Amino acid sequence: MDKEPQTVAVLGLGRMGSALAARLAGVAGPEVIGWTRSGRAGTGRARTRRTRTGLARTGGAFAVADDPGTAVADADVVVLALFDGPACHQVLDRVRGALRAETVVLNTGTVGPDEAAALARAVGPSYVHAPVLGSVGAASAGELEILVAGGEEAVRRGRGVLERLGRMRRVGTGAGDAATAAALKLVANCGLAGGVLALREALRQGEALGLPRERVLEVLEPGVLGGLVGRKRGFLDGASAAAPAEFTVGALAKDMALLAAASGSPSPLAADLAGTPVDADADIAAAATVPAVGDDVLEPLRAYLRGHATGDPVHFRAAFLPGAHVEGIREGEFVSWGLAEYCGRFPGQPAADEATRFRRIDAVDVRGTVATATMTLRHGADTFIDAFLLVRTAGGWRIANKAYHREATAAGTAAVAVAATATAAGG
């Protein structure tokens, strides 16, 4: 191992920053000086005494400076443990005049790839992008996985700090590789977000089936969601009132928004997490326990299903707003039907093959007074994908518009043509 730095500054003392600072200041560790933008250090701050720097410290604890310039003035290594890219830029701008030329800057935060590249250019060859995989517990135990991108000399001088925090995974040696490290961290968190939302869905489905929560968790824990279930079991089964906030819903939602922006690809994970009705500072386990959408928003969708099942347009009039339209591509042409025209396509009785038809509500996403929903309908050889826009009015939720996609086999097309006058044509 390379010679360990004598002084390390940790800028950002939230949950993770405080854990990093406490780990670095452990037995036989370097002198650690922290600083927090909020003025409130996390749980790692400890009892204090005077040191050569004029700051406060005890053995195994870390000092806290009043301003970032003081924190970095004598530092061999500066660790950034900040929330996002703008925070990193703002803090680096504040300390630029106090940083020594030889001081290594290790950025452990989660930022977008473009932000990471910009930070690497701004700091220069002493910058190492080092986002971490793992949360507060792993940081305290020195068991983080660290994605390291930076020049050989800077990494060599920062190695003592990195290896005290966990295991290094080199992902590149140049400034341009900072973007790669940042992208890999976002992809890793995408897997975590997917796990949280998969756990949410499993718990919701178990509840819908009338299964006890404890029994559902028992069968989930040995499976692919086992790590998450095991760590959060006490909170998930109601044994504890709150889960310790190791990684917050707000932070994970921020990361998924960064990922979607960087990839240019919409992410349902970002939308689902951003719309989760829990405190943004709550642990991610809280996002897995959000109840399913209420019956009030489902009622117009169920009325729509009853309309198809019975062929009675009265159900469609209950489901849709009077000015609603049903739109899609029919025989290669765009069509837009008003509610009256759409209702006129149904004969008031079930289709002859109703017993073999299948309908399913696939997803509902509620955002305040608007909601979107998708549904799959299989009518004979035809499959319809329906997309709905719903609005909450004074009288309750109603469908404002519907658009549909129709897939039909050649045989199905012929069958529909023969039966069109006798059965609901769908759509």
C-alpha cells in the first residue's frame, strides 16, 4: 500500500460523508477535517479537543471546520461527499484558492457523466472520480466497492484513502474516463431502483391476494430480492416504525433522473420514484411499502371494462368525460371518435365470443389531479393496447381521452370483417 496521507478533508457530512470521515479517522487513521454546507454534521461527528490545525478532534473521530477553505488548507487528499454535480462545482469553486497543487481530489458522489467529465477538466490531473457502491453500513465497515477513474499518479497518492474505504475497481486512467465511472454508478443504482420497485409490486400483489405480509417476505428473502428484504426486514414486516435512512428515496430518484437525462432514454423507474408519496428523506425501503392506487382512480377503468364485457354503452358514459375522444389508427387511417360515436359501436349485448376474451389493467400512474393508465385487451385474434388520460373532477375520476393500438392476424382481420355488424368492433 502507498504511504497514507497525513491529513484528509471530507467536504459534505451527510449520512454518507459522516460515515466516510469516521472510517478514515479510525484507529491509526489520518487526521480528518470535515465540513458541511448545511452547518449540521451527521452522526460521525464526535467529542473534540485542540490539534495542530487549531480545529477540534479526538482519537478515532474527526474535526469539523467552519468553512471549506480551512478544511482543505493542509489536506493531502480532499474527499467530496456531496449530493449532486452542482453542489460539487459550487464547493470546488469556494476552495479553489485554498487547494494546494499536489492535493488529490477524490469525488465519491453520484453525478451525471457530463458533470463528472466537467469536474475532471476543472480540477485537472489531481482529480479522481470515485463513486461508491454501497451505503452507510458498508462505508463504516470499509467494505464499499469504489469505481475509480483518474491518472496513475493521482490514484497512487489517493490509494491509502481509497483502500481504507473499500475495494477499488479501476475503470479508466484518463480524465475522460470520469464519465465512464459516473455512468457505471448510475447503471448500478438502476438495478437497485428496479429491486425496490419490484419489491413494491410483490408486496402489493401479495396484499391483493390476501396473503400475510410476513409470509410474503419469507418467500421473497431466499430469492433475488433477498438482500434488500434481509436488510430491511424489520421495517417491511412492521416490527420497527421506521427504516434507518441509509439511502434515501430522494437520492435514488435523483440518480434515476440523471440516468434518464444522460442516456436520452425515458426511465419509468425515475417517474415511479419521483412520484412516490413518501418523504424524500425516507429510506428507500419506504418506497417499497407504498399502497396500490385507490379504488377511486380505478373505477372509471373498471367501468370501461364492464362496457366491453356487456356491450352496454351506459358503462362507457360513466367512465368517460362527455367531451372525451377515442383515437387510433384504423385500416391505416387515423380516426378520432367522440363519445357518442364510440358508444354507437356497441350493440347493448355481449360479443358472441365474450367467454374467450381477456382484459387486464397493466399500469396506473397518478400525479395529483391527473393520471395515466394502460390496458391490454385480447378480443379473438386481435390484441388492443389502450392508453388512457384520466382527470380528477369534482365528481371523481373520469377518462378524458383514450388512444389505442391494434394488432390483428390475417385470420383475425377476416373474422372481424364478417362479424363487424353483430359484435363490438373494439378499439
